[in-house]
Amino acid sequence: MTPRRTCAILFLAMAATAFPLDIDRLDRNTDLPLWLAAPGDDPGRAAPGFDDSSWRRIVPGDRVEPDASGEFWLRTEFTPSPELRGRTIYVFLGKLPCPSEYYVNGSLVARRGVFPPHYYVHISDAMEFLVPDGLVRYGEPNVIAVRAVYRGSSFPLPKSYIGGEAAYSFEKYLSELFNTRLYYIFAAINVFAGAFFILQFLYRRKERAALLFAITSLLMAIYFYEMGSPKMLVDAWIMRPVSKAALGFSVSFFVAFCVTYFGIHDNRFVKGTNLAVAGLFAIMILLSPDETTLLARFQYLLAYVMAAILFSLYVIVRATVRGDKNAVPILVGALIGISLSVYDIIYNLMGLEPFAWLEGIGFFAMDVSLFISLAIRSAKAFNALEDYSIQIETKKNELFLTNSAFSRFVPQEFLGFLGKESIVEIKLGDQVLKDMTILFSDIRSFASISEKMSPAENFTFLNSYLSRIVPVIRERNGIIDKYVGDGLMALFPESPERAIEAAMEMRRALKTYNEGRVRAGYSPIDTGIGIHAGNLILGTIGEPHRMDTTVISDVVNVASRLEKLTKVFHVPILASGQVIEKIANVRERYEIRYLGQVQVKGKEIRVPIYEIIAEPELPENKPKIALKSRFEHAVFLYDSGDAIGALREFRELAAKSPRDPALSYYLDLITRVAEAGIEELEEE
């Protein structure tokens, strides 16, 4: 029996007496040491009272074994202290390598990845989710249940824990940067480097080393893209083996580059052998029947990768000893790459999950060193263009930084709609017609709020508010088109459901934000949200020296009008009939209430509008839901011209729900009409 297995058994014995886990503090992370696992699938397994006594007990590091279909469940418990009431509780479940759903006390709270048939999960990114305060049972056990599907025979259970805001900030920003976003940037840089040296080769066909480096970079970009991209364009079962195979080919071309560049062992046997070995591993990986086998075969590929890099290091050291100064930067990059790869190998052998796998950074370090060496060689080869070469290198870095900066002003998705890869491709007059959903949001009474603050305080307040609201929109694939003072306009290209879900989550985020404001001694704020859908034109306007991206359509005007009408009806969210009609089974999925039809300025037709009741659990919303059918009947009476019947219904409803502002709106409206001369209403 291995020492690790012995420790695990002893730990299980101790953990069994401590299950469920008690949590009395959130300023330090509390590990979830014990889980229950069972293969198969049954929706009832999420329920707190489900009998899991026969499930297998496992600890982080033990292997999870799904059934033949890949399905399995995990369960654990924690008991938060009553002193934590009102605190934000997050659950961190590590890098679970499969699509999964997360339940707290039987309620679905989060999803990760995409379940079959379009199987995908970003295995480099850790999973964290907020436990909704309404689901937490303080002072008694709370059940966390995980439903998942894994295309493999088994995998090690990652470490998991419970923490607070500090842990969430660390995972969301720092850990996510090193495990995903950084590799996305690496992929983009590799594509740029590969394209650059392919062009160099096309102009100078004798520069075979430039072509080999370009192929190395482009293949490495595929590997980095799979590590860093949060969403694949194809199924993960296709992209993941392709990216792993690309790593082997990339290293084989790296060896070919080294022997060609330095003229050491530059022969067909060395190049052909490396390419053949990489091809053999690629076939093995591409034909892997499941993910467990794929990862096991990838470990063998890594052994080849390490051997190939060590051979390349030998070639580079020989070139350095020979006095080739071009070898020095490559030697530094290779040493960095090998050091970081050894770090990963040690963690692999120990069966542990590090904060971040560094092999990718190591490969990138070698990639950069090759680029630097080629740049130096090119500079020496063209003495007359030395200054120009330095400027090109500087401009390359500036272009990267400029594109990164511009991406914060012009959404990358906007460029995609226009068929552009970069901001530099944009021309005046570029345009495209799209069917989208528009969301307008605005802070109510902002003028009176801003009057009490200095300009600096105004900007701090707005940025603090937007930093909580905008991620909600982005997480649902919304695109921020522009900020207008205290308001914003967002585009949802996928479906109206995304816009409605974003609006509802914005209300929940606002609630959390207001709780923080109240704790800090500030008054809470409120917002209004208008949603409309239809065809619109995205494009560029201005003149050649000053352009801007914009959206042109009546859809924009209607959405803006609906946002303003939230103040009239005193409701948080309004959506047009065009939005509601595009959602299947809309009344089963959301609590909505028909509010009538409004005349939009500049349009002859009237637009039906609906209130989206985002927080049905609030006391003021319960009467709305209970009386919804009668209210909508009264509105239909008014729309059809039966003002007397509508007035009768509205008065009866007002007696039962006196705090409903929409009822007050219609009573005031009909009263004003009556005062204008409809005497029968007065008599009624």
C-alpha cells in the first residue's frame, strides 16, 4: 500500500467523524475534505434528503469513476455558522475536467461547460460559484451536489474549498489570468509571429529557418488556443486531441529549426525521425477512445517533448560554445522552458494540482527566445536596415499594446460582426445588418445623486457600479456598445433569453451592490432596464480622421423608450412584445405581466410592453403574480376601448393591491381621460 493511499485512508477515518463540515469564518479558506461519489444519473440526487449512505467516500486526489455512459454525481455537506448570515459564501471546486451542474440544497446554482452532444469544458479553468443567500441554512447541514459527464474511465478529484470574497477575487482574476487568459494572449502572439516569418520566408526563400520557426509558432498557437479559449468553435472532443497533437508537431519543428539554424546535425535523419515520432504520437492521441486514455497518452508525448527539448538544448549549447551569439537568447529561453516543465513534472509525479501549470509559459519562453534570436540575426544580416528593424520590433510591441487597449473601447465581437480580425482593418462606412436584442439600463435619479458628489467621486461611483453590472452582461455573451453617462447600451446577438437573463441577474447584482453601499453608509440606488429586439445596422460613422462604431435602428429608440417607461410604471425591467414573442414557453420560464401598448415617438404603430418580474419572492411582487390574469384582462379591456370596464377592474384590483404602481398609472390615466370630457366615466 502506497504512503499516499495510507494517508488517504487515515484521513477518511478522521474526516468521517467531522462530516458535515462546520464553517465559522470566511476570511480563510475551508477545505472540503470528504466527498461522496456514485456513478449514473438521477435528478433526485440533488435533494438534501437523498439517501447517499451507499455512495463511495473519496478525498481530493482519489479517482472518480463514472458509469459506462460517463455520468456520475458527487455530494458533500457544510454547516455555516449563524454568524456568517449576510456574508457572501463561495464554493471553489477546482479544475473538474468535465461538463457539470452544481446544486445547493437541491437548487441549481451554476453550470460549467456544455453537456453532450456538444461536449465541452475548459479544463484549465477552476470552477467557483456564489451560494445564493436564500438557499443557505445557517447552523445546519447544507448539501452541495454535482452532476457531471466525463468521457473517460476515471480522473483524480481536484481539491475543493469554501471561502469568501478574497478567495473569489484570487480565483476570478489572478488564477484565471494564469490558467486561461494568458494562453489566449500567447496564442495571438504566436499567430502574429508565425505570419511574420512566413512573409519573411516568401521574400527570402533561402531562410528555411524562418519557415520552420513560423510553423513552430502556428502549431504552438493551436495548443495555446485550446488552453486559453473559454469557448471552442468546435466540439472539445475534436479540439482537445488536435491541440495535444499540435504540441508534438510543434516541438519536432522546433528541433528542425535548431539544427537548421545552427548547422549542427542538420540532416534528414534527425528531422525525419522527430517528425515521424511526433506523427506516431499524434495518431495515438487522435485515436484515443476517451479522455482518460488521451491524457495518459499525452503524458507519453510529454516525455518525447522533454527529450526533444533536451536534444535541442544540446545543439544550442554546442552553438554557444562555438561562439554563436545568436544561440545565447535561445539558450536562456530553453533553460527557462525546461525549468518550468520540470516544475509541472514534479507536480504530475506527486499527483497534485498546482496553482497553474507552467509548461505553456515555458514553451512560450522558448518561443520568444527564438523570435529574439531571429530578430538579432536579421538585424546583423541587414546592417543598412538596423535602425528600421529596431523600429519594427518596437512597433510590434506597440501594436500589441494598442490593440489590447483598443479592445477595451471597440468590442472584439463588433469587429467580428464586420468581418474584421483587428481594429486596424476597420474602414469608414463598414456596416452589416443583424437581428439582435438591445438592452438599455440607466440609474434612476442620477442627477440628484451626482449633485452631492465631486467629479472624482462621480467617476469612482460609476466605475464601482459598472464593475459589478458589466460582467453580468458579458457572462451572457452580451456586448457593451457604449456607455452614456450613468447608462449603458448592450447588444445580445444570440437570443432574447440572454438579454432577459442578464437583466434579471443585473437586478440581483444591484441588490448585492446596494447591500455594500448601505454597510458603507451610502444610500441604495435603483435602475431601470428596457429590452427590445429586431433588425439593426452596425457600422462606422464619422470622417477619415475621427470614426466611431455605432448602431442605427428604430430598435435602439424603442429600447431607450422602454427604459424611460420603467420610471412611469415604476418597474425595474420592461421588455417589448417583439422580445417576448421570440421566446418559446416564455410564461413558463419567466414571470411576466402584460402592461399594455405604448406609442413610440416617430412610429405609427403601438408597441406592446411587458414587465419582467425579476424578483418574484419580494413581498411587493407577490400580489402582482397572484392578480396577474385579472390585471392583464383589465389592460386588454382598456386596449380594446372599453375604458368603463377597465376602470371597474382596475378599481377592484387596487383595493386588493394598493401598492401596485401600474394600477395607479392606469387609474390616473383613465381619470385624466375622464376629466378631459368622457362624462360616462364620471357617472360610472
